[in-house]
Amino acid sequence: MLVSAKLAPVFDYPVLEQFWRAADDLGFHGVWNYDHFYGLVDPEQPTYEGWTSLAAMAAVTQRARIGCLVSSVTFRNPAVLAKMAVTVDHISGGRLEFGIGAGWHENEHAGYGLAFPSPGRRVAMLDEALTVIRGLWANDRFSHAGQFFTVDDALANPKPLQRPHPPIVIGGGKPKMLRVVARHADEWNMPAQGADEWAATSARLDGACAEVGRDPSDIRRSVQLFLHPQDPAQMDKELATLPEYEAAGCQHVVLSFYQPPNTQQLERAATLI
């Protein structure tokens, strides 16, 4: 099972950079951040923007895959996001994992004046946005006139370094979202809610793949495990569940640290690689 490390961009920049460099040096498969405007535990916690901090991560790491787990489709025009992703792919030398989802944090949308449609409408937006993004990555010019998004003979160069495109990682577990995963994703991720629940959702993804004629084995299965370094017992308990997820078919775990781990804690997590 692949092992990656994640730290939200809610800490001072030198702390983030030290974490990224250390995780890269220790051999983690990937290093991740998230895409929010408010702190999730404390909304007033200072929070850096996800994609600009991801570009910095791309510059200071050398080997690890990098990505946002996950961007919200409601935050940015998909054509602009496609251009941002290509830029980060080039900065990183072709190490970007493109994480995207339907969004969920209503207060952020209200505070920033962003529309927050119903869940079903946001999932439909995600489906169409990925059609636009993949079209721009594949064609020198691309047009699309849809329900939510329009691009008109849009120039789309340079292309991503990774061909046909950076791996698309979609987070979520509801039926409509699983159909979007089946159509577009190279990897599916779900927050840890117990190995049994994860396995049941993974099985429903198999069914969604059958509906769209996709080989289920084409989609890597992953889980996000939440760790609190300030509570070592909690870390021990959560890390002990990894064999259960692996037995259920999980191929990739993202260890999401709620506080920056100390050197010993990060090195211990690296022994799982």
C-alpha cells in the first residue's frame, strides 16, 4: 500500500516547507495539502490558499507526488483551474496529482460570495468541469457549451507534462459522485470511516464502473486517515487500522496530520512505506 502525508496550509510557511521537505526526504509516495479558505477546526485560523501553496510545494520537493486533497469545483472556473494545474505540473517536473471534488463548506462560500448549489447540482458541475478540463488538456483548442460552463475555441497550451494528463483523484462516496468517479477518475479517495464502510463504498464504485463500462481495476482505491500528533494514543489507534484497509483492497493511504508531527512521529509514519 502506498503511503502519503498531508498537512493543511494553516501553519506558518516555514513549518509547511519543513514538513514538505521532510516527507519528500523520507520517501513518502506523495505530499498533499487541502483547498479551503477557512481553518476547518477554527474558522479564524490563518489559512493559505491551496493552489499557490501547492506551487511552492512543487518547487521545494524533488521526488514525491504532490496534490490538493481535494479542490472544490465551486471555487474556480474549470478552464482557469486546468491552466493552474498544468503550471504546477510543469513546476514539479510532472509530479502533480489532480484532486477535485464537489465542495461542502457552505460558510466559506457565503463569506466569499460564491454560489453554493444543492449537492446534486454540485456533483453535476463536477462532471461537466472534468469534461472541460480533460478537453483542454487534450486539445490545442477546445470549445464546450454546457449547463454550467462555456469555453469558446479556448487555447490550451502548454499541455501537462504527464500524458494524457495528471492522474485525476476524486473524493466522495455518494452514489452520484461514484458515477462521476467511474467516468473520470484515476484514483478514488474516501475519508476513513472504518474499513467495513470503506469496503462497502468501494464495492458500490465497482457497480458504478459497470454502469459506464469502465474496468474497476483502472481506478486506484485510497483512504484519508486523520491523525492528531498532539494525541499519540489517537495516532496509534488509527495507524493500527491500516492492515484492515489494505485487506479490504485499499492501495493508497494519505496520512492527514491535524498538527505538524515531530521528527520522530513523521519518521515512524515513514516506516509504513
